[in-house]
Amino acid sequence: MITFTRAGFLAGLVAIALAGPVPAPAAEAPTVFAAASLKNALDEIAGRYAQEGKPAPKVSYAASNTLAKQIEQGAPADLFFSADLDWMDYLAKKDLIQPDSRVSLLANSIVLIASKEAKVEVKMGPGLDLTAALGSGKLAMGNVDAVPAGKYGKAALEKLGGWAGVKDRIAQAESVRAALLLVSRGEAPLGIVYATDAAADANVKVVATFPADSHPAIVYPVAITKDSRNPDASALLSYLRGPTAKAAFERQGFTVLNRSTTAAQ
């Protein structure tokens, strides 16, 4: 049995006082679930945020559909940064984001790419035909039913009349960056990715840009998740809307919109 004396108790109090105040626990870094196409820009922004003495964000990159489903299943994310409105709307309808925090932050475009050494020309416009340029290869795209870049690409091909000729020759990838990699490695002769992805890989070149009116507007919304309890989530969102982040996004080729939205669009 342990016994305590008054003298021992007082000595313990003195020792604690001499040791000084117990430091407060470090703030927990916010977790961001972000579309794969945002990697270059967000890696830079996260680094600058940390350099300013703030908790360095933990960023998880994947296709927007994958991330939205993970949040739906309870994954601990503080912010969701989607590559399209549909998957943000999906979470909004399930009451899984804080609607007043939602911002349509960025815009992008989609392009047709080939390896940098490829000698290929494509006439972009109505009557688009990619069969000759593909040869015996496949067209790399994000999953056309779920990945935003794949959905945009399919819509553009349908609008321009090129879908029927390639629909059975699609190499569907789990994300736009995975589709980019297929072309970069020479595993697919052509691919459809965001302009920002093409700019991030020196092993590919842009063959043609899809007209803006051939597909739905490419808008990237960001919002704080419903279950986030991280006090730094709001500060990080404000930083993403600020001048330092704006410059980083623009260096990667994004157009900054920065429009608040409180309802599904």
C-alpha cells in the first residue's frame, strides 16, 4: 500500500512549479481530400502554409468520386476539394459538407495529349475522328462514368461526334493522373486530361484543346466537411482563397474563380 506524507505532497508541487508550464499540444493539421489534378498546386500551397508557422495540411489525392465515397463512409477529412460540381453536390445532398463554407474556386479545361515525341495531328471540331491517330492503341481517360475528367472527356467526344469511333478502345483509369501516366509512359498513344495535368508532365504534349462548349463547365468546388472539428479548417480554406494560393493555382494553369456557393448548382 502506498502512503503519501504532507511533506512529500508539497515537494511534488514545488517540483511541478519549477518545471514550468506544460506546453499546449500542437494543433492538429487539417486533412484535405483533393482531386488528383490538384497535386502540384496543393503541394506547393501546403508547403507555403507550413512555412508561415501553421499546421502543415495532410492532403490525400485521388479521383473526386473515390474521395466523396470515402467521406460518405466516414473517412476523417476536414476539407473536400472536388474536380467537378457533381461530387460536391453528392455530398451536399447527404448533408456531409458545411454548405456555408462551399466555394467554387477554380476552372480548368481538357486537352488531347500524346507523348512528346509523337508525330500526330488531330483536327479538333465537329466530326472529330481519333481512330487514325490511335492506330492500334487505346485512348487513355479517367473512368467515363465516375471520374470527372473522364465524364468531361466523354461528353466532349459525344458532342463532337467522336465517341462512337473510340468507345470500345478506351483505357479507363482510376484518376486523371493515372490516365496521364499511361500516355507519359508510352502505354497509350493518346489521352484526355486537364490542361493543368498536361503542363505538369514534360513527357507529354498537347495535341488539341477541346472547345469549352463541348462539355459542362469544369469547376472545382471546395468545402469544409460536416463532421470536421478542426479549428484550422476554416483558416486553411481562407488561405486557399487568398493571394498566395491564387498565384500557385495560376502557375499551374488553373483559372481562379473564388465564388461562394451555398447550394448545389
